[in-house]
Amino acid sequence: MSSKEPVDPFRRQVPTAEDLDDFHRDGYIAFYDAMTDAYREALIEEVLSADPVRSFLDLSDEERSRLDSPTRHFVRPWNDRGPLSDALIDAPLITALLRETVGPDVHFCHSSMNLALRGAERGEFHQDHHHWNHHNPINIAERDRYYIQVLYYPNGFARGDRSLVTIPGSHLVAPTPDITPAGLLSGEFDEQAGRKLQAVDLELPPGSFIYLNARMFHGIQAKPIDSPQAFRIFLIDIFKEEGPPHRFTQEIPRDWLERATPARCKLYEREPFTETCWS
Ligand SMILES: [Fe+2]
């Protein structure tokens, strides 16, 4: 796949009515095996060929054990991305999803990437909408505006092997400070959500992605030491409604702007986060 040609990563270009129902009811949509085979293979090659990733994977077990985080390579903001991963940002399917769920006034917030190796620990249930989560600095004026995460899994994951665990419907529970995942799963908030809240441990084939309202609680399973998959690749693009920055809204690197289409440039036309940006 030549990186000089415009690329459409996905087999589909628009969401269905059922997809949009899933988003509003569950707080996310799962797109299984959504990438074309050629794109998925080329994307994996692009991601793994970046120098910091190669350096991390090339370490011996002994060298890696001396790192602060020996089983995870996490980068935020993920600036070292290439043209194939860039193509995700304004792919027709993503553009249509943002238009149908958030509306026309959407900005790119930031991106990150994460490799998880065997032995990576589980991640607790959490929400990522910064103004919904009381553990973060919050800007109440922005609380009801959408914050969307698109979670890409180019090499997929099996259930119980660094799998994503969701609590469908938990985005409908009000953001009171005393809400806890244990409380959510004990039935305490079922009436408010209008359903039985329970955890769903997902399994996604390679090339899948999750389009997520970041108010929904989710967690991550550990990666077993004997997992048949050496590492799980996880790429995240985050979008926000037009308005002030969120906590991680990133500076856009000059080389991103140089290779962006006019439509993608428009997604980048917002201010990055600074300590004083809400005052
Ligand atoms: Fe998260």
C-alpha cells in the first residue's frame, strides 16, 4: 500500500442506524474487523517501524525489566505517527460517526498509543471524560459536551487477554462524586441507567475499533504471562466538541499540518491545553 495515495482504512464508510442506537444505548459501538486487510497490515508495519517502538521491542527481557513500565509502551501525545495512522483521523467512517453523534463542530483533541506485553497488569474501571471524572481537574461549563475516544486494535485481542471490559449504559449515570465501579455493578444505579448495569468482557478480531462516549466506564484485563499474542497494539484518537481545550488537548506538530488535507486541518484548529486555559 503506497502511503502517497489517499487511503480509506475501512471496509465501510457510514454507520448504520443500529450502530447509532448502540452508541446512545450502550455508550459505544464495536466495529469488528473494520479495517481492510491491506490497510491493517500496512498500519501495523508503520506503527512497529517507528524508532521508539522498535527500540522498546528490541530490548532483551533483562533490559526491559529495568524500565519503570516493563510491560507497557505508552505514548501521549503520540506525535510520531505516519501517514497511514493519520488517515484514521478523517476517514469517511470516522467523519460520518462524528457528524451523526456529536454534530458538525468537532475538533481533534489528542492521540496516544500503547503496546501491552505479556504480564501487563489490569486497568481498573474508569471514565475518560475529564469533566465527568472527579479525579481530574474539571471544567463544569464543558461537562455536557461530547468527548469521544476511538480505540483501534490493529492486531485485536482475545477475551481475558488485555481485553477491553465495558459497562454498557454507564454513561447515563449522573456524575456524582460518590459513584464507584463497585456501586455501578451492585445494582445501585440500575434505575438511573434504565437497565441492569453489568460488565461485558469483549473479544475483538484484528482490525477492529470501538467508538466510545468517554463517559462510559471501562477497564482492561491483564495480559497473561502465557498469552499466545506477544503484544497487543492499541491506538487512540480523541475528539471533542468545539470549545476550550480538555486536559490533554495537544499541540499539533508542524509535520502533521504540512501533510493534512484542508478538512483535517479544520479538526486541528483549536487551542492546546495549558494550565491557565480555563481561567
Ligand atoms: Fe480509558
